[in-house]
Amino acid sequence: MMKVLIVDDEIRMQRLLKLYLEPAGFKCVTSDNGEDAIRLLEKNSFDLVLLDIMMPELDGWDTAKLIREVSNVPIIMLTARDQSAEMVKGLRIGADDYITKPFDESVLIARIEAVLRRTHHLQKVEFKGLIWDEEQHELKYKDINITLTPIEFEMIGLFLKHQKMVFSRDKLIQTIWGFDSDIEGRTVDSHLRNIREKCRKVNFPIDEHLKTVWGVGYKWE
């Protein structure tokens, strides 16, 4: 089980993050200030830090700098500010990603998983003969290789890892391309059409599992 340190001076936000993360299989430890977070990191092992920027006394910027002196743990910074300069500052300090409040639960989890993939063991997902292998960057059905573009591969992997979760087009754009992308919804539809066609060619029953939720988005079931 992945262990996450949540650093935020607002108890309400700590509880909300735990409410999102614990059902997704993460073990959460909370701290309400930067100094306490540093002490926890010196004594314990964590897989990820969710770090709020706007904290009294020791803010998120200074806390991130101190964390980098004692640990290479991945850091995702959380903030109400939506400015490119703020994001660049966090990344230069040593943060791995930057999420603006308020955030969508599924996007938050997907962004956490994306950071963890870059720093932990890669995943393999099997579903009724379909194998999505992140390390080999392969999708196979009954040992037949399905050639996908990088975006298509990332997209079907997202669905396989979050079965029954509905993703709107906006959520898919934010998760796959990034929150500052200018990609349009029809581009998402085009990629999904290609995935369906490629899976049909190897006789995987894609239409039974990749479903369109009319007026909302898509899901895998």
C-alpha cells in the first residue's frame, strides 16, 4: 500500500484528501505544518507528499526546499493559485507536479498515479485476456500485439486501472494531456474511436467494455 503524507494547515482539506485517497488504496498520514512534516519524513518512509503552499510560518515553498534536503520523495503541490509562474517556481524547487484547488477527485488520483509511475515500479493490468504492460509499453490480446500511439496507450491504461469510473472529456484531457492543454473534446473522441477499431481487429470485444455514457463521457466495465 502506497503511503502519502498530506501537509495542509486546514483540517477540512486533510479530511477531504483522505476521503478521496483511502478508498483508492492509499494510506494517509497528515500534518498541519512544514516543520512537523520534515520531522515525519526524517523518521518515516513515504511514497508521496501532497503539500499545500499557503501555510502560515513555513509555507509550501520553503517546506519543499527543506524536504529536498532530506528526501527525494515525490512532491505534488496543492494551491488555490492558478498561475504559470507559481507552477514553474514549484517545479524548479523540486516538486514533481502542481494541482490547483478545487480539484476533481479522479483527476487528483490519476495525477498522483502518474507521478508514482515515474518513481516506482511500472504496472501491468490484465483484463479478460487483454494485457496492458506499462514497462514494455505493450497492449496485447491473447498474445497478439495491438499497436497504439502513446496517447492511446495512456488512455486505455487509465480506463483499465479505473474500471467503472466515468471520465468526462474534460477529465480525460486534464489527465492525459495536462490541465493547461488546448485539446478539444472531439480529439478525445477520435482517439477512442481508434482504440476501438484496433481492438476489434484482434477480436477483443471492446464495445462490451469501453462504454459511452451519453451526455457525460466514457467508462470501462
